[in-house]
Amino acid sequence: MTIWIKKGGRERGPGAAMGRRQFVRGAAGAATAAAAGGFILPNGIGAQESSLDIPPSQNLSTPESPRGIRMDEGLLPDHRLIMYYGFPEENRMGILGEFPPEELLPKLEAQKAEYEAVINDRPWKMGFELIASVAQRDPGPDGKYIADTGGEWLDMYTQFTEQNDMFLLLDVQMGLKTPKEDYEGLERWLRYDHVHLAIDPEFHVLEGETPGIDLGSITAEDVAEAQQWLLDIANKYGTSRKMLLLHQFHVYSVQDKEHIQPVDGVDLVLNMDGWGPPHMKLETWSVVIQQQPIQYNGIKLFYRQDEPLMTPAEIMALEPTPDVINYQ
């Protein structure tokens, strides 16, 4: 018989403490993640801070818009999306950290071309997913197990993606913060058309738990709150529709998923996460995407951990066909 445990309103079952990422001990004794998450940021800088006097779009005021959201404009379903994920200058956390953005761009263009050769029924749009808050293995000064990415990084990637007709996803890992506590400081960047939000439930833990050791989760209520916040941002600044991407590799990491519903003005992507051989990824796709579809679907691939790495032809043969491809 399976025994379920209720902790703080979130169901936990067998294997709930097993994360998708293997943690290793560094020379200094600090636990760091082999793939992503759990990396200790020195002097975590508040994401609300910015190094630039001029906002990324060069619009000094970015005034609130009386016309509200541009509901007929957005990335999905008119495009398929392909992106690189990671944290700047940290190669353990994804390809985005292995190269500066100007060197990443031609690599992403080459990867996009491989997918265009397989399926080109919609234009492919390139982007980056930047980790905007990094889960920590230590509680930190505020006891929240989270460190914000410096505003100068967010400015730089916001500018670069805008200048190169790309989109930018800002990913939050939350730790002990509520999801909204973590992402609401990103309004300065989310007010731009091409900047969107990603949530990584794996690291959103309960009091007494530690990111990277205990598996985190979010609820349908958390998702609805994020959808409403993004809709409010779009209406406030007169942007096109916003995208909300949810990472999921484990059935427990998105609670009461059956209650999650699409919201007009916010394009919701369920992104299957987790590394492993193709048969494991196919099994996870079946559980996370096929059995519980919501609106749009994506998949993350790991250049270093997926052995062998699935080919674009294999990925685009999935049912349903992915709308979003994410490389770490």
C-alpha cells in the first residue's frame, strides 16, 4: 500500500526526496549541483537592483500604458521556441554559463537549423533562459536558501536578447520564499515585451527542508497567482502576451495539477525537465505531458548529462509535438 504524507498542504509520496540533479562536494566542502541549482553565489545581489541608469530598452520611463495588454500579440502558438539555459559564467549550471552571449548566438542558430531541417511548420524563435534566483544549500542571511542574480546580469541579457530579436526567460528557484516573493522583484525586466517568467518548483521547499536534498513543489494556486501577476504586468505596461514556463520532472513537483487552467493573456508552457537516457525521458514525457496536458508543451535536453542526447528528429517525433525546446 502506498502511504501519502501531507506536509504544509502538499502531498509527498515515495521518492519525493529524490531530485533530478546529483549533488557533489566541492574542494571547499560546499555542496554544489552537477547540472544546475544549489550553486553558492558569492554575496547574492538583490535581483531588484540594477547597474544601469538607463533601462535595457533605452526607454527611460517605460510608462504605464492606458491601452493595456496587446492580446493579439505573443510568441505562441505562432512560433516554436528554442533556447539555451543557465547562469552567467558558471559552466556547471548550463550552456549559457559556458560562453558569453555573443558566442552563444551562432551556436544556438546552428542548433535551430537542425530543428528547421526536421520541421518548419512555424517560424523558430531563439531565446535564453537565465536563472534569476539560485537555490542555496545554506540558509543565507535571510534564512530563505536563495540568492538573487545581480541586476547587471539581468540588464545585460535583456539588452542582448532585445538587440538580437530574441526572447528572454527569467527563471526563479524560490527556496523558502513564496513564488511571488521571488518573482515580483523582476518587474523591472518583465515590463519589456520580450521578457517572460519561468518557475522551477524543484527548489521551492518547505520550512525545515533544504533545496537539493528535499524535492520542492508548487501548487495550482501558486500557478494561478503567477498567471494573474503576469497579466497585471502586461496590462500595466501594454505589452504583448506574457509566457509562463513551469519546469516539471517529477509528478510531485506540481501539486493539484488538474486544477491548473490556461488564462487569456498568459501563454502557459509545461516544460518536461530532467536528464537521463532516451527511454527515461520518454517515460517522463508520457507521465508529465501526455497524461496531463494543459496548454503548450516543452522539453529540456542536457548536453552533458543526457547519454545519448536525443536528436532533433527524435524530439520532434514526440506526441504531442513540443512547442518549446530548452538546452542546458
